[in-house]
Amino acid sequence: MAGECAPEGPDLKEMGEEELWELINDNRHRISLGVRPCILIPYLRQARVLNEMDEDEILSCHNLTNRSMRTSYMLDLLRSQGRNGAVALLEGLMIHYPTLYTQVTGRKPSTEPSRFSGLIKYSELTEYLVRAVTGMQKELQEARSEAGRMRQRCASLETEIGQIMEQEEKSRCLQSDNERMRRHLCSMQHEVTKMKDEKCDVYVRYTSAIEEKSAVNMRLNDLNLQVYQLQTELRKAQTENEIQRQCSLKYSSQAEMRKLQEEVMSLRCQLVKTEKLDPAREDILAQDLVEALESQSQLAEHLRCYREEKEKLHSEKQGLLDEKECLGLQVRQLTLDCTMHQQKSTVMQNQMRELQAERDQAYLSRDEAQAVIARILAEKDTLRCQLMEIQERVFSLQARRCTTAPTRPRHSSEGGDIDWKSPRSSCDESSFPHRRRLCRMDAINTMSLSPCNSECEDDASSIRSGDAEPPCPESLRRREELLYSVSSLNIEEADDILDDFVFLPPNELRKDKKTPRVPSFYGCSTDGFSRTSAPPFLMRSRPKAIRVSGRVLTISFQGEALLGQLAVVGGNKSGVFVHQVTEGSAAHAVGISPGSQIVEVKCYQNQKALRMVMEDSTLEEAMWALGQISGTCQLSLRPRQDDYEALLQQLQSSETASGDSFYVRVNMSVPAGPNGGLAVSCNDILHVTNTRPAGTEDSWYASQVHPCQQLDLQSGTVPNYYRAQRLLIRAIEDMSFQTKKSPKACAWRGVTENKEKAVRIVSTGRQGRNPLWVSVEDEKTKSMDSGDTSAPKSCVSLMPYTLVTSYYPPICRPVLLLPTVLGRVLDKKLAGWQGFQLCEPEVLSPSEHAARLQRAEILEECEQGPDHSYTLQGVEKIMKKGIHCVLPLGLDCVRRLHRSKIFPIIIFIGQSARSARKLRSKLQRVGRSEEQLLACSRSEEPLLDKLPCLYHSVAPDSWSDHNTLLNSLRSVIWEEQKKIVWVEPDLW
């Protein structure tokens, strides 16, 4: 063993102070990053190089925001201890961080006593090493058990992954079958298409035949009409011929007769021609008609055959479609199963990571709780010691006063000896009198705290009496006041302790108790107590008593149906005041009067003590808290009559509706309701001025806020927090139901992109309490909660409203363009304009980088290398010039800038496939593609709702090319610069 632990570096015992600290400072960065102060401090305390105050300052100082800063500060304190501090630090590293010890000193760690410097005794060192080894063994066993559970978990996950792979193989087979059936379906569709084409040709031929038939019919009708016309003309000619023949008998002229004969002959020739022509044409037309009828019957037969074939193909197509639908359902089911298994595996991995993070957080919380408990116990011991010293001083002063008090001579029968010895004898018997017993009280009347006593109004002109008679109680009281004023300088050191106590003179104790049995400070009886007054007692007030703490009075009484005993007004801005008190009630009996502000309420529910802080609560919260009281309660009241009267004047003059005033950000869209309901949209800012408007129980009275000035615009009622929370949950359920009901996800996505944003999912995160509701603490678990920095997951709830704080930005705010891929393209173009400048990275050395990283001044690492970083100083330097700083960074820098009170203008440029094609050439210049831009936009858009501030979104169809986009961005920046910045508290 000794051979294995042989030192490889120089002997630390032979090294001087400067050499040791030079060795530590060379590895200071490594020690600051790898050491937890809460682990080393117990050893350093035992080595007496750190005291309790140093430990409290290291672990509880608000300026030390991270572990590296606490470790660095601990090294600075050890540096002031000289060589002992360095040796104790290296020994602590050798015990708790052996690997780091070897890296710092070059020596192998060992727990042999000879390797220690002797700062701790051998027995204490052995005991500490045993405790350290035991703790390490417990942690090792826990780590091994955790590793076993993780291995079992990994084995189960591997089996599930194997099953998923098998199901994936089956899904691939089904996909191949589906492809084959799809190809067969395509071939059948091609055949059906061919048949449709042939059918169309038949229809065309049939249509042409029908047209020819109609043309033949029209020609036949024309011929019939011509025949009818010729027959009519023939009849007319015959009639005329008959008339002329009759007339010819009358004419004697042969010339006229000859002309008539020639005309008759011409008419006969025409009639013969028509009679010869009509039968031929009729035969032709009849033959054409027969041929047309035959072709029509053939076409009808073809049409019937085609219809039969069509019905067969339609039935085959329907069967193929049914088969395709069944296969599609099977493929969809298998795809959903694969997706579900993948999600399960992802959730399991996330749960494993969360369990590891919770385990680390539990270790940190345990260490912090132990440190806080140790500090509280030490402070309690210190305060007890101070209290004991103060009481000893008071009693010693009282004893000194008794030794110097004038005594009355008593003449005995034996001649002139002093016989009044009871006070003197008690002082002689014990120079240091025993401590008086603390007496408790049930209740103290405020009038009984007055030092005046009406029964004692003797003619004592001074504090010290010059008469031979014993001093009266009034003289003793004045002496006590003088002694109290002399010792007030010492008592001021323990003001924090005495705030919870009440000084009570003995005569008040006799009033409160029927048979007083107070032991005499001087050893005398109770009868002698009236003549010699004891020092005032330090009384600890019980819950059923008035406690005077500054100007706050704690009153205990029976608070059954408390809202029936008193009425309240006010709110979070003015405070909650008692407005009316019912006469004859318990609240009226204990002296509660209007004009007192309710600071705190304590009560018991289900055998648990609850504490409700109401200094900053709204009127709705206050009435809810007071309505929860049943049984004995304690009210902490602060008299503020002037503020109460001013509030009443404002209420009577209608300047304000109540004492409430706060601003919230709406996380859901609410339509306008009846009776003056205000319509609000998601991300609107509301100014709530009344949480209990008249006539409604579940509404707030609020106003919309002007974006550039803190002025109220349209006013109306909105749902209160818990009704809005139910509406938010219902809206989310409706959205999820519509998403499941929609057959295609892309269709739903297209609908939601065109609509206005409906909800914004925000939860209380790791906060233990709701920031918009009254603070309720369980006193039995308060000590446990103070050490645990993380709240259980059951505290997480959806928040329909979020509290916001207004900030008026400087002249020029930084500009952050999103998505990040598009921001890299537009940053240089935007920085080329007047009034804009691109933020450049700074070159930092490793030590300077580590120092700035500890001070949280590094915004983001640069892609050029590890020594290039974007810092807060670079942003502030550009802002001091009065120009906009263009940030080539991501979303992670927003919270870092907010911590430094720098609020950037965040502009998100929405993307679609069409808008991405417009930027194709610009993206190719920086080595990016359209798919990367769309993926970056989809990944960063959900993160915008988690930001604690508002942002501006540019629609993808609001610009046509690169230049119009830059012009629209410039106008958006000018508009956003004029607006007020509303910032939420960081819930995570």
C-alpha cells in the first residue's frame, strides 16, 4: 500500500506558503469548475481555517450566482489564512476529489495519517474520514442500485426496440404488398381508360350517324315540300288553262289561240318532268332511310355491349378500391403503432434523463438544506446566548440596585440593632441571584401594558427616596424605568428577539392570576412582594395573544364565518383594509376597527397551521382567504388610517373602482361576452383594475393598454383566473379533438396557419405557487420547503394570464431576426443601412473567457473558434452610439440580455414553401437550402411562446422579394421601437 501511494511530485510539507498558493492559483480555473464548496466546507471548518460567518457568506451571498463564483470566493478567503488555508484545501481535495488532487499536486492521494499536516487532531480526523467514507459508500451503493435499475430499464427498452423492429419489418412487407397492389390497380386503371376511349369513339360515331339521319330527314322534308308546291302550281295551271280554254271560244283571233296552246304544252312538259323525277328521289331517300335504321340498330347493339363491359369494369374497380382501402388502413395502423413505439422509447429516454437531473437536483437540495439548517441552528444558538446575556445583565443590575438600596433601622428590645434584613440577607446569601422563571400569559390587554398604576400616586419627588420608610411601589417603578433606560443600549442588540416578547410587571401578573405563586427574587414571601418590586418579566406570547411587532398587531380570536363579522376593501395596490365590523361579533370584541390593513392571516385546517400573506394580495384573493377560515385564527393588522381614508375618497369620487391594479398578458383568445364582456386576443396586454366587480363573481374588470403609452383603452369584463383556466383547458381539448378528427394533418396545419393564434401554452414551471394567487404556507412543512428549491410536478398548471412588468426601452434596441438560417442572410444587408451595425465577436483569452463566463457576460460562442465570443459589452458599446445592434445570434441570448435589462426587438419571418423559393439564390450563397430554412422555422416557432416578452411576426405572403422584405423589416423595427416592452417573470 505504501508503494502504491508513493508521491510523484514535490513534498507539500516542505513547500512554503507562496509555493503552495502559486500551485493552487495555476489550477484555480480547474478547481473553480470541479469543486462544490458545500462538500469541502465541513473539513475546512474542522481545520479552523473557515468560521461560521465565512460559511454563511459563501453559501448564502446573493452576489455569488453560481458554483464557480462561490468556489473562487472560498479560495480568496482561504488565501487570507496563509499556509494553513492552502494545506487544508489540498487535504480536502485529497479526501473528496482525489483525481483533482493528483492533477493539482502531481501526487497520488492517500488517507494515511502521516500525509496530513496536523491541523486536525488525530481522533477528529479519523472520525471525519470515517464519516466521509461512510457517506461515499452510501452514495456508491445508491449509484450501483441506480445503475442496476438503469440496466434493467435499458434491457426492457432493448426488447421493446426489438419488437418495434419486427413490427417495422412486417410493415415493410405490407408496404411492398401495397405497392404491388397499387401497380396492379394502375394497370387496371389504364385498361379502363382505354375502354373509356373506345366508348367515346363509339359515341362519336353514333352521334355522327344521328346527325346524318337528321340531315336525310330534313332533305326528304324539303323534297316533299317541293312536290307539294309543284302540285299546287299544276292545279293552278290547269285551272288557268280551263279558264283560258273557255275564254278562247270567245276570242276569234287565232294568234292568241296559238299562244295559249304553246303555254299549255310547256306546262305539260314540266309536269311530265316532275312526275319522272319524284319516284327516283323517293327511292333514294327510302334506301338511305333503311341504311340509317340498320346502322342505328347496330350502334344500339354496340352501346349495349359497351354498357355491360362498363358495369363489369366498375364492379372490378370497386372491389380493387375496397381492397386498397383495407390495405391502407392496415398500413396506417402499423405506421401509428411504429410512431407510438418510437414516442414511447423517446419518452422513456427523456424520463431517464429527467430522473438523473432530479437525482442531481435532490443531491444539491439536500446539501443546501443541510447548510441552511446548520446556519439556522447556529443563529438560534447565538440568539439564545445573547438573550441569556441580556437577562443576566438585567438581573445583575437589579442585584446591584438592591445592595445599594437604603434600609430602615429597626430598634429591638436589646438596643438599636438593624432588624430589616430580608433583602440584605438574600443578597448576602447569593451574590448572583437565580434567574426568574418565564411566565406565560393567555391574553394581554393593550391598556394593561401602560406602566401607570392608579393606586400608587404617593408624593415621591425623586427616584431615590430619602425617607426612612420603605419605598413605595411608584418609587420602585421609577427606579425600574431608570435601570431599563440604562440597560437599553445593551438590549438594543437583541431587538429581533424581544419583538416577540412583552415586558410585564409583577402587579399585572397578579391581576391575571387568581392565586399568584411567583417566586421572590430576594427570597422573601408573597406578602413582601408588594413592597419590593421585582424586575419586569420577559413573557413569551402564545398564539392566543396580541403580539407587538413594530406597528403590526397580531390578534387571536374565534374567526368562524369571518366574512360575516367584517367587510374589507382595497386590493394589491393600496392594501386590504378592514371596512366594517359587525357589532357583537368576536372581531368587534377583540377591538378590530375599520382602517387597519390586514397583513397576514393564520388559521388551522385539518389539524394543519396555514399562513396566508395578504400584503400584496388582490381583493378577490383576500376574500377567498378570509372565507377559508373556520375556527380560531390570527390576524396581523397594521394601522393605516390615512391611507384608508384616501382610498375611501377615491372610491366615493369614482377615481378608482377598487384598490387593485396590475398588468397581465393574455394567453388565450376570448370572444366578447354579454353584459359588457371585453373581446381579447392571445398576447394582448390588459390592465386589471377590479377583481371583484359588482354583480359578478367570476369576472375581472380590465382595460386594453395602448401599445406605445401606458394608457387604458377599451374597458370591459373578462373571465377571472380560474374561469379563464377552465376555458383554456376546454379550448385545448377542442383543438386536440379537431386534430384527431381531421383525416390529413397537412389540411389542419393549413387551416391553423391562416387563423389567428388561439392559445399560448404557459405553465407555472418549477415555481411552487401561482404568482396570481394568495401565498398559503403550511407551517409544519415550511422548514422542509425552505430547503427544497424545486417544486413537485403536481404544482405545474396552465396559466391563462401571466403577470407582466413594463419597461420603457432606450433610444435604439438590438434587433434579432428569426429563423436563424434566414437571419444569417439578412443580418449583413440590414447592418449596411444607416442606423444599424452588426455585432462583432470578441477575441478572448481562456482566462478572460472563464472570468466572463462566470459573470454571465458571454451571450453565445462564435462559429469561428472557441476564442471568439459575442459579449454583453459588445452590444452595450453599439447601443451607446445611438444605433441599432443587429444580433447574429439565436433565441438563447434573449434571457441573458433580459438579465442585463437589454430588451431586443424579436422579429420572426414566417416561412412557407412558396416564400422559401423566393430566397433560393440568397440561401445558396451561404450554403443553405430551402429544406433547412423550413426545418429551422418549424423548430424555432414553438420556442417563441416560451419567451418572457412579446415578438413581431411577419406573414410569408406580405413580401414578394428580398428588397421588399428588407423594407418591411425596417418599418417593423421603427414601429416596435416606439412600443412599451412588457416582460414576464421567468417561470423556469
